[in-house]
Amino acid sequence: MSTVTSSGRSGGNFRACAMRGPRPGHALAVALACGALGIIGCQSVWPTDTPERTTNTVEEAELALARNDIAQANRLFDRALESAPRNGRALVGSARARLAAERGEPALARFDSYREVGGPWRRAEQYDHCSALALAGEQVLEAGSRPDRAHALAERLAATRCEEHPADELLLRSGLQLADREIEAGRHASALPLYLAIIDDRDAANRSNVRAVTETTVRYDDPHLARAYLSASRLLLADDRRDEALALLSRGLDELPGNRDLVHLMVTVLAEGSNVVFPREKPPGSQAPAAPR
């Protein structure tokens, strides 16, 4: 084997560099030596994606994340995963970096990949995974274009039983979005069971959670739940199911006694067919529920 000297840049020097290859722990030192000797192309013949190099990249990414350099952390974790896509440390680090960047669905995808490779799943991972689920659901819901996806994420959040991120509100709002989409498409018959399911699911959640019952009782109002009651009642009335509508409104007022829209609709329905004169205009400050078109 040719000997590398400070003055030699011959093919023999290149061969010596290539034949040696990076011994464990010596990759950086050898690369610096080749650079100092000016051996062009020496580094390119070595495997650049060694476990040592991946580990170094992951460590740099973790340091970047620790100092809140989120963009650099994401770049470095992505680089590490290009060479080692099943590296659990890089996957969970990337998930946390994406979560720090408020990228809900991408963070969730990384956590899912991390679980697939069998990475340790401790309290910290569970907490961050719940945060990613909640963020993804909220972001998809706010975008408004994929109500099915938003509701699926809400159901997944509920099934995960994330104490720090209750799923009730996300389930309610995503369910409303699904039902409203049916109304907008003129599919009133399919919208009604969706609204009723929202109401039943919230009732079931309240019965199984004493704290939720207490909060609902003292709050007197929940605009999203009220909208479900109002929309379902209006659909029943449009279908000439007055008694069912009145029963549903009565149920809604038991749960939300302070809601003016429910009170107004109840009195309006009761006044129909009688000699009672009641103003039909929407009271000030009330909501505009989804209604049949």
C-alpha cells in the first residue's frame, strides 16, 4: 500500500486513502486529513452514511432543538432519516421538532413511524403524541376542507385517552362540520342523524364524567352543542315532526337552560297554531344555526 505523504498527491495516495476507509470513530479525523492533503475525491469513495455520522447528525439536531433552533433541528433530523429511515432516535426527535414547529399531521406521522419501529414508549412520548394528535385535529378542523379526517383524528384522540387533551370538544366540532357539509349539499336526511349523534355522544360523555356534568351545569351554555340541538330541531320541524322537535328542544333546554336561541325556537314552535303572538325575529346576540335550504 502506498504511503500518504504531505507532498504526494498521486494516484497511490488516493488508493491509500480509499483502501483504509473510515475506521469506527475515525471518520472525522480521516476526512480532515484528506482535506489537508488535498486528495480530491477521497471522501467520495467512503460510505458517507455511516452509523457514526448518523449519530452525530442526530446529536446535532437534538442540540438545535434544545436551543430552540427549530428550523435547523428539522433539517438535521430529516438529513439523518434520509440515511437511516428506521432510526428510532431520529424519528422521535423529528416528531418533536415538527411538533415544536406546529406541524400537527407531519409530527403525528413521525410518531406513528417511531411506534412502528418499536421505539420506547414512555410517559414523555405518550404526552407528545397526544399533543400531536390534538394539534393535527385542530388544524385540519380549522382548514375546513376535510371534515372526515378531522373527525377521524378526534375519534383517535378519544380512543388514546389523552388526559391532557380531552377529545370531547374536537369530537363535537368535527361532528358539526360533517353534519353541516350534508346540509350544504342538500342531504338533509343524512344530516339529521349526524346532529343527533353529536347530542347523544355528548350526553354519554357527560354521564361518564362527573366533572364534565358539573362544568356543563354551571356553564349554562355551549354554542357548539346548542347549534346541534337547533339544527336537528329545525330539520325535524321541516319534516313535520313537531312533537319530536319539541322533545329535543326540551332536552336541550334541560342541558343548556341559558341559551336564548333554544328558548326562542321553543316558544316559536309552541306559539304555532295558537292565538299567542310572539315575535319571529331572531333575538339580539343569538346564533345563526345551520338550517335546511
